[in-house]
Amino acid sequence: MTKTFEQLGVSEPLRRAIEEMGFETPMPVQEMVIPHLLNEDGDVVALAQTGTGKTAAFGLPVLQRTDTHVNAPQALIIAPTRELCLQISSDLADFSKYMPSLKVLPVYGGSSIESQIRSLRQGVQIIVATPGRLIDLINRGVVNLTEVHTVILDEADEMLNMGFVDDINDILTHVPDNRKMLMFSATMPKEIARIAQRFMNNPQEFVVGVKNSGAENVRHIYYMVHARDKYLALKRIADDNPNIYAIVFCRTRKETQEIADWLIQDGYNADSLHGELSQQQRDMVMKKFRDHVLRILVATDVAARGLDVSDLTHVINYGLPDDVATYTHRSGRTGRAGKTGISIAIIHSRERGKLRDIEKRIGKTFERKDVPTPDHIIEKQLYNLADRLERVQVDEDQISRYFTGVERKLGWLSQQDLLKRILSLEFNRLLDYYKDAPKIDYIDEKPAGRGRKDKDKTISPKEKDRRTADRGMARIYVNAGKSDGFFAGNLIDILNHTVSGQRVDVGRIDLMPGYSLFDVKKSDARRVVEALTGHEFVGNKLYAEIADPEKDYTHASRRKKEAPSGDGAPRAGKPARRKPAGNYDKFIKKGKKHK
């Protein structure tokens, strides 16, 4: 039977504050840890995901055991990031609303150390600190830890991942030997066990869920696509979930910024969070995300640490991390506070082994799903709009002032016509984007009965990527390459002399022995193809076309002298290879690929 906070021994001022915050019954980690700390039963290692209520689990007993008449630090809470440090401090301030003489001080880098030193000299009872700033204060001799009776390491595994192990060891040598110590961690790497062995006295281990496992109420899903289609898959996942509120995790700052920029350009309420942002920029982005102004946050693992939101619908892994602990932390950001959540991995075929390893380590099976189809996305969006229209609250007093005029203007429309126009107004862009859009799942089953001849014609993923345009560009094939003395300078020179109108900007160029591939803006593609086809280069007529990722241009280049003549007519006995003009728009719609 679940106990009450009163039965756990929580004092009346603390109970009054947390009841006002909406706390009704203790969560499992709170039931385990609170009485243990209040009864001073020794050290604790608690394995619990973020979002399981661990701040209250250690915060309430720490506050209750603090003597407000002693004007010196009595509890030290160490957290890996500025954001988590501030979050814990804010929670403790809320819990101690009816303990006005108790002072909690967050100390962290990126803020004035002089201001923090002044606060320390005025007297505080609880310090919440990041390791680096606390070491700095210790070295300056401005923080006295001799009265500390409780040390808490929150997200200890994250601190190890960030390289703080030496700082933690150093800090722990400055607190009394008889202090109580608690470590909270989502996973249990060996280094955590070593710290426990060295600095803790026979710690009791509490486990919420299964050690090194994912949260129970999180579904784990993966989509397998070609590497070049990952961004397209991300967009479809977002479009298929109209109420998405997600963090997209990327491996590098560059990738993080790139994906965020693409999403913003494509009309999503998104932004990036990474180490190259100033503290002011980070604070602004995180506030907008917490306030749901942003629906998608693209972040690196380090930058997202300490960002505490409880209602994420999705965590999206734009590729899998190298270690299981990082995946566990990522996925643990959704499915909090009794809600369900979804952790998605967008992977390519080379990441299958990594996926299986994560499955074994966390004891969960990932569901493989097909990337949402255009029809499914549009249907989902339409029904979402219908639900919103059905639920919208109509302010009769406000709307009545304008209704007569609007009714006069639109009254001639039938109900069906009006609905069609509402849907068109909302969905024309989406319908246009997904018209004729291709299926982008990775097909990893090999067809049966394929002979040697067919096998030889298999196009490698690397070769397909070479034939695929970068984002916003069209890929052009031309039947001249390095063996013809055709290099980038020749291409630029020919384009400058043959393409009419505005200057053509050329993107990525790949020069093969018998042919070349290069990118231009989609708006320039048609006139570039027309200008190159029929132009003479060292005695051979050039032929150009919009590159097809599935076409074997190695074999096509061997027949380049059979290209159409300058007037576009095919040579006798050979079929024309120019794509019909009518297919161009269809190709452009299908060709929205992103590297």
C-alpha cells in the first residue's frame, strides 16, 4: 500500500508546500529514499531515471535536516550542468516556501563568481554546485565545507561522461569523513561503483525499474533509411505527429545547427541547442522550448543536460549514440511522471549492430516501423485539424461583432465548399510537398533468384549518394570526365559561356573517369541541362540530364559519343536518353533529398 508523505516522516511546512505544488502521493524513489535519509540510515546509491521524482526524494529530507540557525553550508548537492543546478535550486526553493530563513545558493560557471562569493559570505545552508565552479571556490578559500553533513551527487554517470571524475574526487576530500553521501544515477558504470567503494560507507542500493534499463513507459521505435534520407524521414515523423513536442539528438554541433536550420526553413517551430551558443542564447532557447513556443529542439547531448521538461512526446535519435548510457539518458527524457513516451531512432543499415547491443543492454525490444507515407501523414493532419475545429472554444461576445460581415461575404458558399476551402488554406503546401513523394524506407531484403549479371549491376549506397543532390539542389549528369580532360574549371567555363540569364551557382562536383556529376539550384537545372546538351568539348558533343540515383552512369558513359546531337534528335539506331520534359516537375518533387 502506498504511504503518504506524512507517513514517510516529512514535516508539516514541507508537506504544505508540496501539496500546493500538486504532490499527492510519494513516487517509488521517494518512498525508498526519504525515510532512509530522515532516519540517518547510512549512504545510498539510487539508480533512477530523470523524471522519477528524485529531486524531492533527496531534497525534502535534506531540507528537513538542515538547521537554519547554523549559518554555514550543511548540505552539498553537485550536478553536472548549470541548467540542472538551477533546476534543483528552484525546486528546493519551492519545497522550502514555508521555511523562510533557509538559504539555498546555486553556484555554477558562466555567471559572476564575485556575486556568488558575496552570497557565500552572507551565509547559506545548502549549496547546489557544478563541479568546476565549486573547485574554483574551494581553491580561492571562500567556501567552508567543514559543517557539511550530506553530499549528493545527482546524475553521477553524466558527470563521469563529462570528465568530472577528478573534480568529484577532489571535492570529496574537502568534506567531513562522517558525512552522509548519496549518488543518483540513471546507469551504473564501473567508475560509479569505484567512487562508491572509495568514498561511501556500505551504501544501500535502491533501484527504480531495472538496473541500466530504459523507462518502463517508453516505447522504443526505429526507422531504417538510407543515410541520405534521414532528414526526409525526420520531417515525415514530425508531420505524422501533429502535436509533437520533441528533442532531436545529434552527434555534433555542426549537424545540430544544420538540422535545426533546415527545419526552420521548412516551416517548423524549431531551434538548436549546442555548445557554440552563448549563455544568453541558451537561456532564451530553453525558455522558448519550456514554454512550448518551440515544438522541436535539436540538441547535442552535452548541451541538453540539465534541460528539465516533463511532457516530451518524443525523443528522436538522429543516429544512435556510441554508448548505452547516453541512449538511456536520451530516452529517459520522455515518458516521465506517469506519462507514456516514444523514443525513436532513425538509423541506416550499418547501425543495426549498435541497435541490437542497446536492446540487449536495456532489456527492451525496438519496434521497426515504416516511415510514414504521404497519404497517412495527410490523413493524420486532416483529422487533427478536424479535432481542433471540433474542440475550439467560441467566444460568442467577441465573434458576434464581426460575424455578420463575414457571413455576408462567405454565405454563398455551401458547407462542403467552405470545408474544402478551409482544408485547402491549411494544407495546400503540405499536399503540394507530398504529391508524388516516394517511399523512403531502406529495403534490406535481397530479391531471390538474382543472377551474376544482375548482381554486377548492383549500385552501392556510396554510388547512390554520389548521384543524389544536396539539400535544395538538383544533381546534373554530364557525359565528360577526367579521362576526357574535363575538370571543374572546364565545367565552370562552359557554364559561364553557354547558360543564358543569371549566373549559375555550382555546388558539389564529382569528377569520374568517364562522366561528371554536379549540383545546381533546382531553379537553374532545366536551363543548365539545355545549355550543356549539344555543346562541343574536345570534339565530342556533351549530353546532360537530371541525375537519377538508380541509374548506372558508369555504363552509360561508355556510350557517350552516341549522345543526341545538338538539335536534340537521337542518332540513328540509338534511343534518346534525354528525360521527357513532362517528367521534370515530377522529378523535382521526388528529388527532395537531403544529405
